[in-house]
Amino acid sequence: MHKLFTLILFFACTTLSFSQNITLKGKITDNEDFPLESATIYITSVKDSSVIDYTISGKSGTWELKTRKISQPVYLKIAYVGLADHKQQLDNISEDRDFGTIRLADRSTELNEVVIEGEIPPIRIKSDTLEFNASSFKVRPDANVEALLKQLPGVDIDEQGKITVNGKEVNQILVNGKPFFDKDGKIALQNLPADIINKVQVTDTKTKQEELSGQKASGDNASINLTIDEDKNKGLFGKIMGGYGSSGRYESSILGNYFKGARKISILGSSNNINSTGFSMNEIFDNMGGGRNMSVWMNDDGGFGINGMQFGGGKGITRSNILGLNYADEWTKGFDGNASYFYTGADSENKNRTRQTNFLPETLDTETGEMTDPSYRIESNSRTNSSQYAHNFNTEFNVKIDSTATIYFAPKFVSSNAKVKTNSSQETRRVTDERLLNDSNAFTSNEYDKKGFESYFVFNKAFNSKKGRGLNVVLQNDNDTNDGTELNQSQTNKYSYTGGVQGVTTDDRNQVRYNRQVNDNYTAGIEYLEPITDSMQVKVAVNYERKNALQDRDGFNFSDLTNGYTDRNDALSNYLTSKTNSIRPTAGFSISKDKLWFNVEGGPRIADFKNHSDYMGQAYNINKNYILPYADLQLSYRMSKSRSLWMGYSYDVNFPQPNQVLPVEDISNPLYTTIGNPDLNPQRYHNLNLSYRDFDYATRSGYSLWMGGNYNETEIIGYTLIDESAKSTTKYRNISGTYYSWFGGNWSKSIKKEGQTYRFSFGLNGNYSVSKGFLNAEMYDSRKLSLTPRANFTYEYGELLTINPSYSLTYNQTDYSNYPVSQASNVVHKFNLQTTSYWPKHVVFGNDFGYTYNSQIADGFKKDFFLWNSSLGYNFLKDNLLFKVKVYDLLNQNLGTSRTINATSIRDEQNIVLKRYVMFSLTLKLDKFGTKKKDDNGSPFWWF
């Protein structure tokens, strides 16, 4: 393993020494000799206008382009926003050349945009937008948008699918300015073909309020907008796929799209039992999760990760069914919108084995009179079957009333159902002497029905009397009702030892609890903006927030007399309500210069916090009033077009949950009891974020650094007492001095040489936290450090071969105080090698090989495993029909083991995962854009 990694690292380092043969250089200025930063200098072929190479001018206007010898005529082209383009023909490129100072002439422009008819540079850097010309970056004809993004300088996509541009995380992807099913862009990335994309535009992500009022983005995320070629924005495209394999595994999906100008209609469907969303156009590793056992995840609303929805799975194996519709259009001038509907259904099964060691402070043994370590170990086994479905309907409307007023309205609806049945057994023993403390067996059956509605309304009015003067009105609501039925049939034995004699107390339960939870949240705000100068602005605002929460529980024991659950159990029944009304007047000030943007706002939060409960025939009321500070600050400084610094700070509060503040005892679990604390105060915290980025488009290399943290001035923590049978009772307290911090960095570089591409990426993610709490009246203090360095290398030989090795190491260390154990640590090594070959013609062959080693996992849990996925496909009918055979987990070694270290425990866990299967599938691609293709001969593959 070590030798293999050393060899790959040596290969990566030696490629850094590659240099191009020819150096072209010069300086770009305007007609007044002012140096132009971020002008695009590029070389194109005279024969077919294809881009051969490009670079970007630096801060002083100088540029240097390292390229290869070219014997054919080429054009040297220079483009800069607002100025005329420069074009110079060269008979060939055979030696180094200094072009001296090249002056760009003025050109009349509109809206700070330059239009170069038929000549679009690969990269264009405008004041707030980074724009890539998609046709300048070569990808395979069958590539999707994700493959295109990977070719763009500064764009990185990690194995979890997180996209960053110059180190800034992308949290929104739009198509022609509109969501394609979802704003996170997962479906667009995987299913839109790259050859329909005209431009990739990167901007800072703004809230709708910031977008409509023309304010700078307050966050530190990026947004990508994909614009579609005019001749491709009218037509049909999609795919149909079906496959069946060993062990009864199957997959199927359909995606159809109709585009005509602003009108876009899409439908998708999927059904499989291989833990997959089913929406991928990756013809090699489509539904194998890239080979990394990326099972889908589970939530009560049954969603699947679109607009906050998740579609089932979690741990174990999932059979899922999905149907989605998306519609976007502009009905009249100034009135457009989009709507999407999703049905998601999932059936999951899982077997879980867990070993968890809980640490406790040393205590006095009453029998021996000596100090002893009461820490205990829980070993449990469970089998879970769940089924869930959800209907989600999302809409978005934009209405431009006139040139100064705009309305945005986005209502969303959800209806879902989830059923979960679990059989479990558990045994708890003291670590030091294996003394049995408790054991239990249980069957639980829970069902939940959820109905939800939320909306976001923004009205923006700009006043013509003064540029920058405006008014924003924002209304939001989030309402949901969750009705649940929870059946519990269990037997719990708790053991005591008096005089060396074992005693046992048995808790038998056969009961049902009916729950209703209702949450109604409303927010209303109004903001007025007033410019002081061209670069300074003040704003005043007031926000009103109302939060109502209700929890109504009725518990019943099984009655032999009625043979039903009719014997009311008051100890399991309670009624809780919480009402929070707060008003927050704020004043703010902002400065917006060419290089500097600064914004600060603050004010008091005046809150009325009311909580009520009825429990065991007694009423409890907790009413409190608060005046709390609020502050928010952002600063952005751009040293150059490629270097920038960003900082964000905020101070805010979180109010306690009703069960934390009301003195009501929750004994629904025989081993875990919680009781609220009426003296609890809100959590008060400071948040700080810093980031620095520098990417040089001339050398295709750059780095980013970031750090931040949350410091809790006041935090809500558990005060837990654990008896000799390991039964815990938790109350809540406030504490200060806890914090969570994070830091990291990333460096990347790409080299292109005669049809070959080399990409390097090195990164580090880390965090450090301090946690406090109370166990058996003793305060503990734990400090956790986590470090994850990683390295990634990609080699591409034209369009024929891709080799992508990667390695990461995760190190976790937790230091404890006031525990018998002073430290716990864990190291996880992950190595992955992915190869894709498109040779010979029409054949696609891919391998995804991974090795995972978990150094400190407990005995009885396998420490390491190999995961090898392989796929072989052949394209027919002009590459429109793909036959593929793939093998998941070729070595049949896949494991679902993990170790989690936290402030009070170490947890080792194993869940069932997908094992080896073989799948045979057919994929039919469908596309027809504009006019009929010359050689389709009326083929039915061009229509649905």
C-alpha cells in the first residue's frame, strides 16, 4: 500500500516538471496606456476556430503563455470587457516571442458588456461574474454538465459531489436563471448534456432580497448559471434505461426534456433496489455511487435531497421509486415562474450491530469503599424495516410590475408518510469487571403522517428619485403538522448488587402513544435603503417573528379486558405549547468600492417567550421576557481580479426547546429519562468566518484558505445522572466557554501538454472543539481534534483514457478530563483509483477500486476492506444505444463499519451494505434539437 502510494506521488511530482516548448508574452493596456488586468489572451486555429491555448493578464497587464510548437496558421486574440478585441494572424508558432505592449481601442458598450460577434474568449472576467465559454473546453460528445465543469480552471468536484470554484463552495446551480428540478443542481449536473451549454456563469450567491434590491451578496457561497445555446434551446432530449442483475438487483430510469425558448418541461422517473437516485448519465459508474458505497439517506418526510427533500435509504438497502415533473415558462413579459412535483417512495431494511463505550467519572464503590471506574459498554443488535413516501410540490413566481417594482413568491407543499418497524436487543455491562447492568428486548412500530406548507414572499421597490434608494418587504411562513403513532412492546431488566447478591427489576411495556406536533412559524420584515454617496448606503429595518409549537401526546397501555390499547397512561401523556414573539429593529451601514465591500448592521431583539404544559394533572407555565443584542458584519476585499479576502461575523441567540425548559418528565424510554429546567436561558453565540482565495488563470493554479468558529457565550448542555443499572436521567443547564472551530486549505493546478491533461489537488480539512457537560454531578471537559489531509491526481490522455488516484487520511483525537480514560484516537486511510477507457471505438471500460482501513475499530469489527466496481459498455446505433454489464463489489468485501468518537463515548457500528452483484442494462439516448438531423432517416430514436 505504501509503495503504491509512493509510486503515484512520484509520478504526480515528476509531471510538475513538464514545460511547454514556446513562451509568448506581452503587455495589455487601453489606449491611454492604463494596464488591463484579467484580459483574455488566447490562440485559435485559423482552420476551424478551435481554442488551442489561453491565459489571463496579470495586475500590471503583463501576460505569458506557454504553449507548444504549431506549424499551422493561428490567430492570437485578446478580449477585454468594454474594449474592442484584438486579432492577429500568425503563420506558425516556432519560437519564443515578445509582443510588447498591445493597446486595445475603445468600443461602445451597453451594460458593461462587450459583444464579440463570432469570437468569444474561453474566459471572461467581469466585475461580479466569471464566465466560461463552454465550447472552448473540449469534452466527449456524450459528456454531461458535470464532466464539463471538471474541465474548467478553478472548478473542483470532490468525491461527495461538493463543487467549489476558486475555493468557494457552490450552493446553487440554475439553468437559464431558473432551477432545473432543484436549486442544488444535482439533476442538472448528471443529466443535461454538455454540448447544449453555451456559457457557464459564476457569481456570488444572493438571497432573493439581495438580488432584487441590487445589494452585494452577504454570504460566501457561489452560484452557477448554465445558459443554453440558442439552437439547442428548442428541442427534445433525454434517455431511457433499464437493467437487471444477480441477487434480484434491478434499475430503471427515464428522463425526458422539452425546451422551447423560456418554456422547459421535464419528466423523470426511477425505480431500483441498489441504493441509488437513478438519475445519472455517467455511462460508467452511474448508479454505483462512484464506487464508494454512497447509500441514500433517510428522513421522516421521505424526500431524496431535492430542495431539502430526501428519498429514503439511510443505512441498509433501499428499494426506491421516484417520479418528478418540472415546468418553467414566461407567460407574459415580466411574468415568469417554474413549478416542480416529486413523488418519492422507499422501502428499506437494515441490520445493525453496535458496541458503544460510555465514559463516567470515577466514583466511590459503596460495597468496597474504594474508587472505581463505572464506565459501561452497550452492545446492541437490531433489525429495521421501513417504508415511506412523500409528495412535494414547489413553485416559484416572478412578477415585474413595472421598471421599479418586482414581486417574488415561492410557495411549497409537502405530504408524507413513514412507517418504521424495529426488533432490537441490548445488553449493558460495566467495563472493568463485565458486571451486567441491564438488558432489554423490544419491538417498536411507528407511523408518521406529515403535512407542510411554506412560502417566501419578497416585494422590492426602487425609487427613481435617487439611485440606490429602495424598499423591501419580506414575508415568510413555515407550517407543518406531524401525526404519529408509536407502539412499544418491550421488556427491560435493570440489575442491582447489594451485598454481592444480584437483584433485578423488570419493566414490561405494551403500550401505544399518539403524538401530534404542530409548528407554525411566521416572519415579516420591512427594509428601507438610502444612499449617502455613490459608494455608501444606510438601511433601517424591522423584523417581526412569531413561533408557535405544540406537542400533544396521549399514551395508553394494553388492556386485557378490552383486548386493546384503552388503559390511559398519564405518565406517557403530556401537552406542551411554546410561543415566541420577537421584534428586531436594526440599523445598518455599507460601503461598496471597486475593491472593498463592507456591511454592518445591528440592534436589539425584544422577545416574549411563553411555555405551557399539562402533565399528570398539573399545569406548568414558564413566561420570560428578553432584550438581547443582535449583530451582523461582512467584509470583502479584492486585492486583484484573482485574489480576495472575505470575513463574516454574527452574534445571535437560540431559544430553548419546550421539553428543555418545562419541568416535565419524559419516561417513554425505560433507560433514558429527561426533565426540563425552568431556569434555563437562551444559547448566546458568536460566529466568525474568514477565507482567502488566490487563483491564477494564467498558470491554471491557485489556493484557498479558510477558518472559522462558533464560541458559545452561553450554551445549553445536559446534566446527567446515571444509576448503578446504567439508567440515565438528564436535566439541562447553561454553561459557558465551549466552542467549535474549523480550518483548512486547498491547492490545485492543471497542466495541458499536447492533448494530455494533468490535474493536481492537495487539501486539508480540520476542526477543533471544546465540549463540557455533567455526568453524575461531575463536570467533564473534552477537546477534540480532527484532521483530514487529502491528495488527488487526474491524468487524461485526450478522450481515450482517464486515470484518477486519490488518497485521504482522517485522524481524530479526543482528550478527556475527569475521566478514567485520558485520550481516544482513530485513524482512517482511504485510497481510491478510478480508470476510464474509451478505446477501442464505441467501447467504454471503467474500474473503480478502493481500499479503506480503520485502525482503531473495536475487536469483532473488521478493520479494512476492498471495494472494486467494474463496468464494460458498448455503444450501438451511432452511440445512441448503450449495452453495459457492470459488477458491483467485485471482490465481495464491502463493509458498513464505522467508529464515532464524541465527548462522552466511543461508538463502533456495523450495518448491512450492498454486496456483490452483476447488472446488465440498456440505455437509449434521445435528442432532437432545432431542425431534423440530416442523417436520421426518420429514425424513431429522435422522438419520444
